[in-house]
Amino acid sequence: MSRIGAGARRSMLLRSFAVQGAWNYRSFIGTGMAFVLAPALRRVHAGDPAALGAALSRHAELFNSHPYLATVAAGAVARLEDDGTPAETVVRFKNALRGSLGALGDRLVWLVWRPASVLLGVSLVLAGAAWWVALLAFLAVYNALHLWMRAWGLRVGLREGLGVARALREAPFPALGEAGARAGAVLAGLATVLAVGRTAGSAPEWWGVGAAAAALGIALGRRVRPTAAVGLLVVLIAGLLLAPR
């Protein structure tokens, strides 16, 4: 029977929001991982302060991943510690896991979901919605994925332990990324149409600025990272939105 109860799991989830609080170039989020793992380690090593201190020190060493998926590693490591897995095995497991968690989270969140959420808010403003409505829409859509990833990761890590790689392969991340990319493309087109429509009566020089920005975006679109391309688009939309009417 697991020694990591519901209270410890809730504490780990809440602590995961501060996993980057002690980020540094020596251990990246290693210190934060030890902070997240502390509630579980206290129960696993209850009554043995020396073992607890050694475990905390071991898990404060170098580790890096996407912050939203750090709970996958935290949950899996907590499960291994609870099962009495040798420390050397746990360290090797963490080292093998960190690269995939970083790449998976970066592709899904930073390159797809966040830009699509921003474009949703921009499109709502251009469509005439109040700024706070657009802000709430952005926060709701972005954090729906964010919060789900944290909770899902901890639950799967605690359940699967060493088998967490299989759970990651079966997770719906590719489908979410594809849906987010398609939604972002549609919203980018919608935002551009709305911005152009709002500037129909603007001075000709503003149309020239907009055309130049669009040409630059087309020329560089295949050479820059998607986030930079989205940034150019947002700047263009903001310029069109603020143009004199």
C-alpha cells in the first residue's frame, strides 16, 4: 500500500506551481523538484531523518523539463522512492526522462497553445469585445491545458512509475498540438481580416506600413521560429488596430 496519501499528493500539486522558483544555471529546476517531492519523501522516510536528508539532497541536483510536465517526473520519482527502488536507478531514470519532458512541453505549449490563445484574445478585441472579455478568454483557454497537464502528469507519474514512458506515448499530446495549430491558423486569418476591415478608412500611409509588415512576415515566415512569426503577426495587428481612423 502506498505511503503517499491524498494530502501529500495535493501538496505536491500545489508546490509544482513554484517548481521554477529557485531556477538557476547550476541545477535548473532541481531545487524546485526537491521542493515538490518533499511531502512524499517525508512520508516515505518518516522516522529516518538521515534518509530523508539524503533523498532531498539527491533530488535537488541537476534536473530540467517543461515546468507543466515536471509533475510527471515528480510523481514517477515519488512512486519509485515509495517502492524502495535503488537511488542509482532513480537518478538514471530522471536523467533519461528530462529531455523528453522538455521537448514535448515546449512544442505543445510554447509553440502552439500559447500563440493560439493569444490570437483568440486578439480576435475577440478586433471583433469588438471588451478587453477584459478577451483577457478572460485567453486565460481560460490557456490555463485549461496548463492545469490539466500538471494534474494529469502527477496522477500518471504516481500510477506508472518506471512505466511512465508508455503513458507519455499514449497521451493525447499530438492530437492537442494538431488541434491547437489548426485553431491558431484560423484565428490568425480571422484576426488579419478583422484588422484590415477596421482600417478601411485609414490614411494611405498606414496601409503602406501594413503591406510592408505583411511582406516582411511572408519573406521571413519560413526562416524564423513559429513564435517569432506569431509575434510579427501580433505587432501587425496591433499597428492596424491603433491606426488613426
